[in-house]
Amino acid sequence: MRSRRALGALVAFVVAATAACTHHHAAPTATPSTVAHHAAGKPSTAGAATRTPAQRQAQLQQLYGQHALLAARLMRGVVSSSDDFARAATTSLRQNADALSGEVAAAYGSAQEDQFQQLWRHHNDGLIAYANAVADGNA
């Protein structure tokens, strides 16, 4: 029950973040090409080791914001049974996770990167599982 509440809170956060991120867009929905566009425009982690703490914080905030948007789009693709959309969002979410992992490695080292990757993969798998449960009417 507790994990359901936590997942519900996470989904509410993602939805709220998505609404804030997409409020100014003209198109009400995204397409697989716009999901891919967000992945293509992902920030580079090149030079991450030489960033100041403020620059690293800004980069992480940008990547986490992108994650929230991509996660919401992935869940929407799964729930709406749009395979192409969900596939594009999944690819974009993985690319975002790689960028986040690079930032963690630059800041804290490879051991922490490995731990972060495991936790983040579990987090993303939970989002997908929840979306599949909603789509199947089991949430």
C-alpha cells in the first residue's frame, strides 16, 4: 500500500511537471518525432568533470526536468496503446538516463554511477509497469 502511495505521488509529480513544461506549447499532444526531438536535444555531458557545482546543479535540474517530461510521455504512449510513441519515448528516456549517469560519474565517481544506474533503472521500470497496469485496468 505504501509503495502504491509513493508511486501515486511520483505520477502526480510527473504530471504536474509535464503540465508546467508543456504549458506554452502550441500542440496539445506530442508525437514520436517530438519525443525524439527532446532526446536529440539532450544536454551534453562533455566537460562535466570541469563544471562548477552551480553548473552541475543546473545541468542536473535540466536533465531531471527532461526526465519528467519523457516519463509522462512514455506513460501516455503505453496507456494509449501507441507502440511507436512508447518506443520513441523509451529510447529517449534511456538516453536521458545515460546523460544523468554521466553527470553522477563526473561528480561522484564510477562506483556511485553504477549504484545510480541500478536505482534509476528500477525507477524507470516502475513507471513502465505502472503505465502497463493502468492500460490493463489493474492500477
